[in-house]
Amino acid sequence: MGESAHLDDRSHLRAHRAALHAFQVAATGACQESLGALERATVDVQRSIDRWAAKRAEAQRELTAAERAVRACRRIPKADCSGEVRACQEAQAWLAETEDNLATAKRCGEQLRAAADRFRRELSAYRRHLGHELVAAASFLGGLSVAADAYAGLSVGGGGGGGGAASAVGLGSAAGPGPGSVGGSLPTIGRTDLSEAPLDQIDTSDSGVSGPESFQKTSYATMREGTQRLDEVVLPAVKRGADGDYFARLDAERGLDYEHGYQRVYDAFFGSDSLRLDARADGRYGVTNGYHRIHVARKLGLRTLPARIFGRRS
């Protein structure tokens, strides 16, 4: 037997997960710092408004007093009231300046509040998107870690010998023939009754799906994201025996609702609306349901998709 390659070095996976965690910490910190700066700016603007409002009130009192002094002076025969008049004019000018500054501060405050509302909405959407992508990435790396753990310490021989690592760890339907086969040749996936259908063997010559404009019920972007999650997270987990309840618990742990969670992806590809194909005698498959998902999967460069396959090749 020749030299063996050991699949027990998971340092790269650990490094990737550490980098992912560091990025999550840094991104979360940046979001919190941005929110903190926004709150401080809002407080500063409100203080400016309050300060100019107080100065305006003071200027109004000074003007009232100056006008009272002018009236009192003018009741005195032949009195020189030029000083009182000048003080009154200065009070009027100061009041006008405080009113202008107060109006400017309020206008700035309104603009800041509008911008802050938009910023909070966009930041919330960014954090939600970031969270979804990090969950997917972490789950994907976690799946790789599980696979690595299964193979750790085992040797893949250079030649001869029996079954190799796959048969040694008993991967079942995830790596070889499972509890049953569909369409006469393809093993089922995990504990499901679906098989991985090769995309290059599916005949879509009668498909009406030509591009993103053909997606009406579900948007192209949504289906693309779901198909990526299938490939990176859902399918590897199903091969290890995961079911709908598993993904429901995963969503609950991650704080994801159904619309943005993994259970929805599982239901879309393994539920009642899964891909349905007909096995043909020529070795290809006809499509009963799933043209849109097949289109997206091919655009993403995937090689297979889960499908219920009917018929048996002769």
C-alpha cells in the first residue's frame, strides 16, 4: 500500500471561522459606533435648539424692556431719548438674530432626524442581511468541520484495500447507495425520498424560463439566495440526517423568521413542491416541476439538485 493522506488537519477551517467571528465582532462594533455617533449628534442639535430658544426668550424680554424705556422717556417733555431708542434698535436686531439662529437650528434638527431615520432603517437592513450571511457562512463552515471530524485520523490509501474512508465511517446515502434508489440508479438523500439529480442530464428544452424577468411568483434574487443556502447549508445537513424540525430549531436559535430562515429553503426543495423529474430511457430526465430552480442552479454553477424522480430507466 502506498503513502496515505491524512484528513486530520482542520487548522484552515479553524482559521476561517476565527476570521469570520472577528469580522462579525468588527462589523457589529462599527454599527454600534455609528449609532452612538448618531445619537450624540441628535443630542447636540437638540441642545443647540434649546440654547437658541432660551436666547430668543431673553432677547424678547430685553426688547420689551427697551420699548418700555422708550415710551417712558417720551412721556417726559423735551427729554433726549436717543439712547433709549438706540438700545431698543439693538434689542430688535438681537431678537432677529436669535430667531434666525433658532430657525436654522430647527431646520438642521429636522434634516438630521430625517437622515437619522433613513440611516437607522438602512443600518437595520444591513445588520439583518449581515446576520443572515454570517449564519450561512458559519453553518457552512460548521458542516465542513463535522465532515472533517468524521474523517479525522482516517487514511485514504494510495491503492488496493477495501472500501476506503467513506465506507469506513458509514456515510450511507450521503456518499453512496442509501436505504433505497430512485429512477433505477440514484441513491436517496439522507432520510428523504429525494435524490441528487445531475443538472447536465435534465432536459429543459421546453422551459419558458429565460432570465430574471421570467420570475413572477418568487423573485430571482430571493430564489438565488435560497439556492445558495441549499448548496452551502441545507443539503449538507440533510445528508447528515437533518429534517424540517432541525431547521426550525436552527432558525429559532438564530432569531430568524420563516421568511428569512433555513426551514423555508428546506421546505422549498424537500417539501411537497420539490423538483419532480421523469426518468427517460435515453438517460436524461424530463421536468414536471422546477424549471425556475434549475435555471438558477445552473447560473450558480451547481452540478445537482434534490428532486423526486419518477419512472425507471429500461
